[in-house]
Amino acid sequence: MGDHDTLFKRAFSVPRHAAGLIRALLPAALVARMDLSKLELVRASFVDPELRERHGDLVFRVPIDGKMAFIYFLVEHQSEPHPLMAFRLLTYIQRLWAAILREDSKRKTLPLVVPIVIHHGRGGWNEARTLHELVEGLDEMPELRAMVPNFEMLIDDLVQVDDRGLLERPLEAFPKVALWVLRDARTIEALFESLSPWADEFRQLLAPDRDPEDTGTILRYILRVAGDVSFEAIRQKFIEVIPEVEAAMASPAEQLIQEGEERGLKKGRQEGRQEANRTMLARLLQLRFGALGPEDEARIAKGSPVDLEGWLERVITAETLDAVFAD
């Protein structure tokens, strides 16, 4: 599962969080006919396995006017929208209907499915929103439109929603912050520019009664998608605006170390562990202090297992690159 999918699903697989997003995106008259107190996550995905890095889905069951209906969230994870998204979404909805019919073979009708596409690419949504836009010849032969299947996707184009618009959504702090970082974190300048308006929401995640894994998920996501920006640069900017976040910043770095060690252990060989440690050490040093010089890379390559473990322990708290390698 990719970083984008992990973040979105942690935030919105919780029914009350999904309910807030439904209230924000669907017409109020339709929402009023839903019993969102009975919103239920369906443990199924209809996305092709080879496309799960590109987009993911969440399916919810909800009564509308007493009849069971479905809300289908499809999340576009790539920076550019897929030109055939309307066709792919139709395919996934058909798979959902087919699964329902397999469970109840006596059905004579199909339940309502409301499709919502979440897009967080910086360029915004610039592809077709209806299935008819993808079908050739309908403009020249409009008499055929009634014979060709069609539907319009509801697109939540996050880049088109400003800070105020996101902050006013009827959501708790964690799903709200998740939408913010999905929108901005891939461009670190945009994230830093919008950090101040989001400081109060982020502070809510740091409260003692909140799940620290929510904060950890947000920070790990930022570190993984921020490109070549150093961890130290991100840490300093966050501490400047939200001083309370300092203690929480160490945990994502520690987890990166743990992930590197686990990859080495899974290889079942000591050399695998050492190679994983070298790779993780170089990555963490780049995150904290920026690009490494040839001498630093050579030192890592020649480091003994004891050296590597010592440097990994120091990288989280050392103030300078030299301090990591100090004898």
C-alpha cells in the first residue's frame, strides 16, 4: 500500500470521518435523506491490483430513505489525473454491483451507488468528468446519447479548495489535517506556506487524549513525499510555527530506522542487515542534513556493523553531521 493510500485510509475508513466528508461534498438535501449514524465500511476493494499505486478505494453502506445505498470513494494518488478515470470508475461500480448480486441472487434491482473521486495533484483535475466525454462521435450524433451509458463523477479537487474551505469542513482534526497534507505535502513550499493556518488543527493532534499514531502517520507521510528536502529543514520549520511538535518529530525518524532493520532481518543474513543499515543511515542523514559528500558516503560504505549501529543511534539527536560520526 502506498503512502497516499495509507494516509487516506487511516483517516477515512473511520465511519464518522467519512460521514464528515460526505456532508462536505454532497448536496445537503441528499445528505438529509441519509442515515449517517448507520454508515458502515464495506471490507472490500474493487481496484485492479496493478493500479493500486495509482488509486485506491473505500466503500461505505448507508440507508437513503430507508433503502440501502453505497458511497464509493475513489482516491487518485498520482500527480496527474487519469484520462480514463470515468471508465475505470464505471468498471469498479459494476464490480460492486456484481458482488452484491452474488450475495443476493434473487435481487431484481441494483442499489444506488454514489461515486466520489478525491484528487490531490497540484495541477488540478483537467480530464473528463462524464463517461460521455470519453465516447467518440456523440457530439456529431447526439441522437445516440440516450443509448450510451453515462454518469458524472463528483470530483473533490483538493488543489481548488483553499485553506479556509478545508478548515470549514465538518471534520475532526485528523481527517482535516490529512486532506491538507494530501493537498500540499508533495510540494514542500506549498506546505510551509500553509503551515500557519493549520497550526491550531495540528496542535489538536498533539493533545494527550489523542492517538499519537495519527500524528505519526501525518509526519511520516510528509517525510516520505517531500522529496530531497532534509528532515532537519522540515523539523525546524514545524518547530518554528508549532513548538509543541518537537517531541513528536523524533518518532518518524526512529521508525525509518526500524523499517530498515526489519528489511535486513527479513533477508536472514547479517550482510543484509548491514546493507539495510547503510541505506537507512544515508537516507536519514540526507533528511536531516541535506546531500552527502563523497567522504561521508565512503565512510558509510566502509563502516563496520558496530559503527553503523552507533551512527544510527546518534542520527536522531545529533545537531550536526560531524557529531554523528564523532569518535
